[in-house]
Amino acid sequence: MSADHPDKLVKYCSIPNAIKMLSTQALRWSAPHLLSDPFQPDHQTQLNFDPHVLLESAIKTSTAMIFAKEPPKGSSPLLAAIRRWRDEERFADAEEADEVLKELLSQMVDQRQAQVDQMMADWRKFTRNVRVCSFASKPDNLSAWQNFADNHRGVALKFLAGENTSLPKPMPVEYKTTRPEITTLKEQLGAILNGEKVKPQTQFYNKILTKPAFNKDEQEWRCFDLSGEDLSADTSDASQWYSDTKFESAELSAVYLGAFTTSKDKRDVVDLIKKKYQQAQIFQAKPVIGKYEIEFRRITLKS
């Protein structure tokens, strides 16, 4: 893969999850609401505005443009009408303008709301059916060890990624201070007032590739699958919106045992590796003296 995309991805997990993955030779791919993140947009996410707010905002913005110092720029029919009303001094005050604009913009908002409703239906379908699998790009990520590998008591599994693997197109998570919205009031006002082309459906993946800035040390990558589209429609139980998808045994290239992984858990994992994944290298994590870092020692299995 290119330098911007890792050719290996690391799955951090607890011992029970690791044992299940290695035994079944399958990775759990989940719908967004199953990612254990209260900030993750999912099929239940709502907009931050309703038709009434959209109409009131459109009226307020249009009235402000009528009485602004400079005429609005743009080629939409509404902006052309506003420039004409300004030239004609059509309205004596904002109250008179509001009355006329309310009737005109009510029709425009109704037309726009039909598109917003369709967008929300598309969003709900997308988030019901998309499946996500999360990874990091390196095995020495301390935040990932703490948050996803049972505070260093679990393991990290390194998989091949890219073309001809089960993880063909990993995408990096972006860390931002602002939560993603399916669409914003500003976007919809731009469509109504300025005639801007707004198609939030093209940005759906970006909505589930955004996490809070305080999680940036995780450096997460996500892989997506829509091959089972409409499968979730077969069940109303949202807790079942996941799939355990097989991977080739050769795709597991390395296993990293946590600094606090118990001896018994190590034996259980190593036994599975010897049985099913003989090509995978095994490493033991160890804190670096004098630093907040970990290093790995290669474990050579006895034949």
C-alpha cells in the first residue's frame, strides 16, 4: 500500500476476545452503535434542527440580507429577488419583509425538507447495514493497549492489510473538537438561499471516521463492509447487527502479548498460534526502563 496507508493493521483485544478470534478465525465487524462510543453517530442520531427552525433561520437570514449595507452576491433566484427588492426599496421594515418571506420560504423549505427526509432515510439504512472493524497501525500504542487490550493484560494481533486481504481499504480516523452532524443547518440554508448543491450522502463514511480530539493518541484505522446490505433489516434486535467474518490464517503475521498478560493466558494464546497460525511471530511486551514506552522481545517456539 502507499505510505499513507499501512500494509499491516493491529487489533488490540482482551484475552477472551482474542481466544474467540483465533479459534474461529474470524473478526467481529459491527454496526456503528455497537462500537461502545456514546459520541458515535448511528441509526438513531437526529438532526440538530427541525423544519420550523430551518424556516425561521431562512427568514431571519433573508431579511438581514435585504437590509444589509451591501447586496448579497450569488446567482440563485432568491438572491436575485432580494437584490431587486433592495433596489426597489420594497419593504419599509423587517416586520413587513418577514411576512412576505414567510409565505415564499415556507414553500422552499417544504421542498427542501423532502430531500432532508430522504437523506435521513438513506442515513438510517447506511448505519443499519455498514459494518466496521477497528484497528491501530502499530503494536506499541499505549492508549490502545490501555483502552482496548484490557489495560495491557490482553494481546495485539497484527494482520496483513491492503489488496487481496480481508482488510483491503483501511481508512484513518480523524480527531476533532466538533462532533460530526449528518447535515448542518448552515448546509441546508445554503441550499435554500444560495442554491448550493448539498449531498450529505457522499459524506456518510466521514461521519463514522470522526472521534473526539482527546482520543487522538489511539491513532485508529477503520475498515468497512457493506457487502451484507439489508441483512440487518431481517432483525429488529439492534444488538445483532454485526458479522463475524473469516480471514485467511496467513493474514495473521504477528501476536503481541501484553506486559501484564498472565502466564495461563499466554499459554492459551500460544497454543492456538502453534495449532493454526504457525507463520505468525510471537512477541512479549515489556516496559522500557526510564521511559513511558514498551518494547518487544521475540518468543521462539519450541518444535
